[in-house]
Amino acid sequence: MVIVLFEGMNNINDVEKYKNKEVYFLREDLGDMEEDTFMYSEVVGYKVIDEEQGFVGTIQAVNDGAAHELILVEKRRWQYVHDPECEGLCHGV
């Protein structure tokens, strides 16, 4: 979660209209992030490689609206797999 402060809007009522809306910003505006952290948007397009099976697919999206994160991996054109984000299974990015 990211907490956003809108310049010139100091009252909660001024920003209510933006509740549950998508907000876009430049990555560099976030400042320094904690070590070993990343934005989900940074991994879209990455290849998923299994140590035993080899190439699995390409990350298309990360859904963080569920009870846990889901990674949408395109295996082949029009074939998708939703994998839970498995901390401890990812050995490198």
C-alpha cells in the first residue's frame, strides 16, 4: 500500500473523489524503497523459469486485490496460469 498526499489538497473531503481510483505516478517520485522490495509493475514482462522444467511463461500482471497476491503468467498465447505469489520459491529477479 502507498499513502499519497495530493499537493494543495489538505482536507480528506477534497480527495474523497479519488477513493478506489487508479493513481499514476513516476517511479522516481517514490524515493528510496526498502532493500529487497519492488513494485509489482517492475516484474511485468519478466520470464518465469522453473529449475526443472525451464521456461514456464511471461508475467503479464500481478493482482494484489485478493487474500494474497496472484501472478498472471502467460504460458502460450491465450493460455494463462494464476500462480499465488510464493515467497521463498522465487530465488532471483
